[in-house]
Amino acid sequence: MYRKPQKLAAEFFGTLAVVLVSAGVACADQFLRGSQAAGIVGPPASSAPAIGALGIALAYGFVFAVMSAAVGHISGGHFNPAVSVGFWATRRLSTFDALTYCIVQLGGSIVAAYLLRYAVPEATWRAVAMGTPDLASGITRSPGMLIEAIGAFVLTFAIFATRSAEPKSRRALPAIAGGLALAAGSLFAAPFTGGALNPARALGPATVANHWTNHGVYWIGPLAGGVLAAWICGLLFPSPDKDHDD
């Protein structure tokens, strides 16, 4: 049985790592593009992007899977307020626990963004607003929220459904399924919305870059998708677990 501070620390550092890597890869992609354009490294700028959407989505999924495998048995491995609110909505997490989870997740996100600010050249992170997600041209807020909701739905559904597996498999399955679901959802959503699927993923970079355009999309969409997925899973795959002490 892990104590509350341990669970909160797991969520803080897990979210910090997820945001640090996912936003950091977006900055790294921009840095390599700029270096190519200047003729410093790699092929000419007219060739394929240095990392690209696929690499960014895979990095997002990989870091989630790694941190979930590392500390998911301590806190549940949410790293996402949409997932925590889904657990709260289905009474698997108390109101106080859900609130504190969300607070430390958002705190971890902001710390991660500030670390990137001091680690990455200013011209690079400013060019991509520290990896802050935003809507693509031609995508309005309502479709954007729907796209983010779909991605968060897939992620939360995967985490909830795999938690109903046999106890010996519980630690590995949510990590693997969550990481793959996040990578797939991000790859689908990225061209349209940036593929955050997570309010924490949007808040930290937006805070540091002071880029708040369409920010509400990355709260309403993921939270709606997470709650819907949790509710459906609660009906289809009822679990005796009410918390993360298993």
C-alpha cells in the first residue's frame, strides 16, 4: 500500500516526463529543420522532416508507456487530468484524490515546460511555441474538441479496459496499451489539433510560451472523451477496484 505523497510524486514526475519528452521532441524537430535549412546538419531543407509527425507521436506514446510501467503500480499512471477525472466520474477515485492528482499533473507539466525553456535555444522553442498544440488552418473549435475527445477516449478506454485484466498482467498491460493508444491517437489528431489529448500537455507549454489560442479545446475535448470512455468501460468491464492500491 503506497501513501498519498508517494502517489502524488509518481503522478508529478510521470507527467513531467511525458510533457518534457513530447514537447521536447517537437522542439527538437524544429531545431533540426532550422539546422537543415541553414545547411548546418543533415540533408537539405527540401528533404523529409528531421523527425516528423510519426516520430513525435511515437515519442509521446513511448514516454507514456515507460513512465506508466515505472510508476503506474504506485499511482495508477494517469499523467493526464482527463484520465483522473474519468476515474473520479466512475467513483474509482475520490473527489479529493482526483483534485490533488490533477493539481500535481498540471504542476509537473509547468515545471517540464520551464526546464525546456532553459534547455532549448529560445529561437527554437519560440518558433513552435514550446510545442503548444493549436488548431490547424480550416479546423474550428468544435471539430477540434471532437478530435481531441476521440483521442482521449481511445487512451482512457485502453487504460480502463486493461485494468480489468488478470492481476499478474495489470502492471504491463495498461502501460503498453496506453502508450500505443496515445501514439495512435496523437498521430491521428496531430495534423488537425496538435494531438495533445491531455490538458496537462497543453497547459505547461502554453504557460511558458504565453500561447493561449484555442486553449479551451484542449480541456473540453479530452475531459469529455475521458469521462465518456470511463463511463462506458464502467458499464462493460466493472472492476472491484476503487483506487490504485492493487
